Amino acid sequence: MAMMQSVQYFAVGFYLSAITATLFGKSTLLQIVGPLGFNFIFGVGGALLGSALTQKWGSRKLAMRGFFCSAVLLVVIGVSGPSLQGGFALVGGLLVGLFIFTHAGGPAAQGMTLATLSYPTHLRGAGTGMAQAVLRIGSIGGLTFFPIMTESFGLSALIFLAAAPVIGLLTTLLINWEPVGRDIDAEELAAARPGLAAKKGI
């Protein structure tokens, strides 16, 4: 899940200036202000909403909903492609903003939340380190292949990028694990007690 959310973020997030230029024209000011506006309004807003809903919905459900919405939005933007330029540029900008919003509120934050909460204390460092490692692999993939794809397909490359949130969604559907509201350390200790009692002959 961490890898797939990283792929979709680094593919879109680091090329927001190019996406802004495609939608609104190649104005230097817009290419600077556009990504700042997208990230500040939609990114921060989505992250705040996600953090507020984590205890209520759980980390897994937030990630699933975020992946689903991200996949739909990427396909819609990719299919619409050239029609979102010119008079419909604001619509295209809103769709890109909604993608950042659903990403930030769902899989972006929940990827590391799951990694942190899913391991007992003595494994947490290794577990979150592994999550960070695969996250970096995802970022390399997004940064490397998305520019190549946009060079050939333009905004339609987002259709192919939608495979990342789809894989992330399928992962969270198949692995039914929700650490929010659980005490992993206490559960591990409780599971170890019968074995300790048997060794002591209790």
C-alpha cells in the first residue's frame, strides 16, 4: 500500500507544474502558483480531514476509499485529456485538486499509519523502515516512468497511472487488517503468556 500511494503521488505531485501548464497554458507564474495552490488547499485540507476521521473510520477504510476515488479521478482526467484544456481548464484543475485531496486524506497518511501501528514496539523500527524502503521504490517508479509516459500520451498517461491505486485498493481489500483501536503490544503479550505459563509448569 505504501508503494502504490508513493507511485501515484510522485507521478502527479512532482509534475504538477507540467500538468498546470497543460491545463492553463505555459505561464511561469501559473506553473509556480498552481502547484502551491493545489497542495495548500487540497493537500492540506485532505490531510486534515483524514486525520480527523482516522479514529472514526479506521485506517484501512480511509485508505480503501482514498485509493478508489484516486483511481476514478485519474481515469476521468486521463480519458477527458485535451477536452479539459481551454474553456474547461477549471474543471480539469478541480479534478486534479480532488485527486490530491483524496490521496492526502486516504492512502498518503494511512500508509505510514498502518506501518507504525501494526507492529509491536520491538519490531516497529524494522517494520516502518521496511515500509519506507518500499515507499522509496514507489517514488522512484513514479518519478522515472510518468514523464516518459506523458511525453508519449500527455494527460492520457493518467489512465495507466490508475493501475497504482487499483493495486493499492485490491491489497487493502485482500488483507483485512485494521490496527486502529488495538493495542498490538498487549495482544502480543497476551499471546505469549500461555507459552510462558507452559514453560513454568503453571
